[in-house]
Amino acid sequence: MKAWLVYTLARLGIFAAALAVLLVIGLRWYWAAIGAALIGLLVSYIALPGLRSRVTANMAARRGRPAHDADSDFEDDFVDAADSDAPAARPVSDADRHAVRRDPEDDQR
């Protein structure tokens, strides 16, 4: 069975059990529903970390990631420049690139 389905069913089961207990105690249905939601949230957070981590791992595995992006390149260049003793040109940030492209007449307006 898929991890997200097991996790969802477990959370719904915790909510239903808490709702039934609160209704048997004699709370009004809306207070019982609010209480069951809070109890379900807390219990599932404490009792289901393994299922939650499997769901997030499956979601992360399905999500395609680029090999690298502009921010990663900038950070890598910045760290490499900071770690080396040789004088090197400062890495160019996106803000610097946009400043070069900006029209000088825009500054006068």
C-alpha cells in the first residue's frame, strides 16, 4: 500500500477514535470535532514519525530536481572564493547582473 494512503488512513483513524471518545464523554459535536482535530494532530505528530518520513521521502523522490541552479552556482563560487587564499574576482550575484542590464535613464526618473 502506498505510504501516503497508509498515513492518511492512520490520521483519519486517530481523528475518528478521538471524536468518538469525545462524543461519548458528552461534548457537543462541534467541540468534539475541534478537540478531535487537535488530539489527532498531536497524536499523529508523536506516534507517526516513521510514516510521515516515508511519505516525505516518496514525495521528494518523485519531485524532479535540476542538476544545479543559479543560486547554487553563486553560493558555490562565493564559498570557493572565500576559502581560497588567492585573490579572485568576486562572484557576480543576480542583483549585480540586473544592475548592469538596467537602463541608466530609469535612474533619472
